[in-house]
Amino acid sequence: MSTVSPAPRAPWWELVQRDPASMADHTPAWTDAITASGPYRDASRLYELSDGRRYVLPLVQRRGPGRVAGLSASFPEGWGFGGLVGPAKDASVVRLVLEDLAGRRDVHTRIRPDPLDEAIWAEGAPPQVVTTAKRAHVLDLRPGVEALHAGLHPSARRALRKAERAGVQVIGEAGPAQLDEYYRLYERSLTRWASASHEPVWLARWRGRRRDPLAKLRAMADHLGDRFRLYLAYVDGRPAAGQIVLFGNAAHDTRGAMDKDLANPVRANQLLQWRAIVDATEAGCTTLHLGESGTSTSLARYKEHYGARSVPYHDYRVERLPVTAVDRAARAQVKRAIGFREG
């Protein structure tokens, strides 16, 4: 196996196009958004196997002190799904890639692959790779819009009818239009999430703004172009709910936010979700990734009402020092101290 880093853009784009499960997260443009808005450099790796197969691992490395320490990720927290890009991936490829990463000098390399690739990552990962259990929800779009509508939970269909009767207007535009309106909804959601999880409001706001500053969302929009879609639902002319959907061969729904008092009575969020499903299906996306669900039963139930299925998976960490164990202990201590709970 030969390796080139950073990965040349032409073969990278080719592999993205040939991989039926690739997301916008896997494109060179996504890596450009990361490096443009955070302390990271492109450390992507192009692998060519002896049988002629090629794959790219999108990877970024921390700049500054983080580079000295050797911290890399595919991708950093809050930056979506990474993992291998290319057709016909299997466990043998995963094993070779993880062996390659173990031979680098970096102290810690984290990979959050496509949840649908869990079987090959679980089989290919050697025992010394550190794993963290996760759960996502994924909706198969291949049956088409009519079949997806027929498969909605009755409560979801009732919610759509209620939103339509109330005159909820949904706008889904490619590009950064109305990002300021969306961000105000996001900040309101931070306060609501803090209350639900028993977290101090100031801490939730600080974490949320640090994880997703407005400049980061603008960078996503600027670099992804028409792959970036911002959806907003309006009630009586006021923004009530919003979400970002990233379009690729597979779509990735992320960063939902809403004004609960305005959106919930007329089910604006449900109509917004359905519009994103329809658009992704009509765009030819194979699946719609609805993001992390964690242990939240209410969030899982909401996604499953649209036909999404629960997908348990892991992220994978190649470590020279016990970074993950230290991080887990610190997070657990903070959560115990503030009485954090997940709904």
C-alpha cells in the first residue's frame, strides 16, 4: 500500500463521486471549511493498494501546540462524519489504514466513520484501538417520496397536516441566506437544551457558541456551495425552526434549532423535517443521516416516526497515550458535579 498526504484533490473528488454512500462531509470542500475556520491543517491521506483500489481518509491535524502534541481527527468534535471514502470498502482496507495511522507520530487520532460502515470497522480494527459506543439514526431514501410518506408514523402525518393548515411556510435555499435568523434560533435552543439537561445556561451557551460559532457555519456555506442547504420554517412571518442539510450521494441533516413556543403548537419543525426528506430524495440521495441520538429516547422516537432506523456504531481512536480515558474521566466528573442528564 502506498500513501500520499495531503491527498491530491482530483482523485479525492473522483472517489467521492464513485462512493454511493459519500456525504458532503467527505469532500475536499468540507476539509477546506474546517481548515478555514479552525486551528487545523489538511492531513488527508490517499491510499493505493497493490490491487489498484484507492481510498481517501479525510483527516485534519491540529495546528500550534496541538500539532506538537500530535492530535488528528477525521473529524474533530462537531464536524460530522469522516472515515474512508471510496467504493467497495472492506475490513482489510480498514485494517491497513489503522496500521498506517498507528505508525505515525501523532499521540491521538480519532476517526468517526459513517455509521453504516460499522461492520467493516468493527471487523478491521485491531484490539489495541480504543472505541467509543455511539448511536445514530439513518433514513433509507431509496423507496421514494410516496413510500416514505406512507411509512410515516400516524402522529407524524397528523403533524404535517396541522402545520399545513396553520400556513407554516418552509424555505430551503442553497447557500448562507438567512444564517443570522437561523443562529438566533440556535441560541434560543441552547437555553432550552440547558434546562432539559440540568446544565447551567452560561455553560451551555459557552459550549454551543464555541462548538458552532456563526463564522464556522458561514465557512461551511461558502465552501460547500449548493451542497449546503439552510431550511427555515416561518410562522406568521417569524422564523420558528431551522436546520442545515448537507447534500452529497447521501445527505446529512444537522444542527436543528427552534423557538419551541412558536414552532410546537403548529408543528413547524415536523413540516421542516419532511421538506428536507423530500428534497434529499428528489436530489437522488441514497440515505439521509439524521445525526447522533445518544441515549435520548425522545430524540430517537422523533426520528423513528419518519422511518429512520437506529444504527449503533463506534468511533475509533489510535493512541500512544491514554487521551480517551483521561477525557472520559474528566467529562464524567463535570457531569456529576452539575447533575447533567440526557433526555
